[in-house]
Amino acid sequence: SAVISQKPSRDICQRGTSLTIQCQVDSQVTMMFWYRQQPGQSLTLIATANQGSEATYESGFVIDKFPISRPNLTFSTLTVSNMSPEDSSIYLCSVEKVVGETQYFGPGTRLLVL
Amino acid sequence: GENVEQHPSTLSVQEGDSAVIKCTYSDSASNYFPWYKQELGKGPQLIIDIRSNVGEKKDQRIAVTLNKTAKHFSLHITETQPEDSAVYFCAALNTDKLIFGTGTRLQVFP
């Protein structure tokens, strides 16, 4: 398994501002992912964070809105830019130690945009 | 692309009864099917998984069955306890991405 921490655990932000969420893993992993979970909904993949290169975004998500960094094999950040109330969600980081193997999730960051 | 349907959306059972949650998938190329439990205020936690070369897997009170021909898989929880109350998500791995079902809110009443 993997121990994953996210910071902040929750935040309340004003519209038009940006928030950067950090994800730290206790060991090196191959894959890191970012998901969004809107209130009462399922998980939607935002992007795959690639170490040393640009993230791979899913349909409907763009780099200008959700810039992602992954400087090494244990750390990644997701920024939610120019926030609006529609961005209020839980943002989850997940990891795979081996491609196609078990995916483990962090505790999530609960974001409320006013 | 892959689509995963999950039923029921809510399930209420009496403590000690069994609970069954069913999922169907559309792409026969999917080959890995995990189940996650998400408690309020927490991230999803893997509780059991199954690969396409296996028909059934059991871990204490939890079991998962897979029917590749029909493209459906199910989660079975026996002797339910109040601490089993949570939202459960099924998922299918397709082209290195997990596609999630819509979730089942399980309530176990003492």
C-alpha cells in the first residue's frame, strides 16, 4: 500500500482566486492522478501527473484551469485557477506503484468557493 | 470508451443481513475491477479487487464475483455491521484508467 497526505485538508476561497493542493506519498510511485468529486457524486479523473513532463488531461479539463506539477516520484501539486463556485468539490490525489496495479487514494481536499 | 453502471444507488439493511451491490461494464478489454469504500470526510479506501482471470475472490465478510461473459461484477457483504455504512464505488480499469461507477450509499441499521 501507500501512505498519501494532502494539504490543505479543506479550504474556503473567494471566487477569482487560485488554490494549490499538495500531494505527498511515503514512497516512490510510478503513476499519480488527480480526481474531482463533486458533492454526492462519483470520481472524475482530471489528469495524470507525469514526472518531468506535462500532465495528461482528460476531456473537459485544461491546463490553464488546472495546472499540475510533478517534480519527482513522491510529490505532485494541483492548482485550481480563477475559481468559481462551480469548482467547489473534493479534490483527490491517487497513486499506483506499478502501472495497472492497485490505485490508492489520499484523504482529499475539500474546497468551497464563495 | 468504457462505461460502468452501478446499482442500487442506496441500500438499507438490518445489522447481520447481507448486502449486494452490482456493477456492469461495457468494454470487454477491461481487466481489473476494484471496489472502494468511502466514509464521510475521507478518501476512497480499497476493500477488495478482482482480475479478469478469476471468477470470485473472498476476504472475510467481503466477496467479489465476476462474470466476464455478461460483463458484470458484484460486491457481497455478509453479516453486515453498522461500521459498514458508507458509500461504495466499483471501478473498471480500461486503457490504464479507472472508470468509476456512480456509487451506492449503504446504511446498516442496528
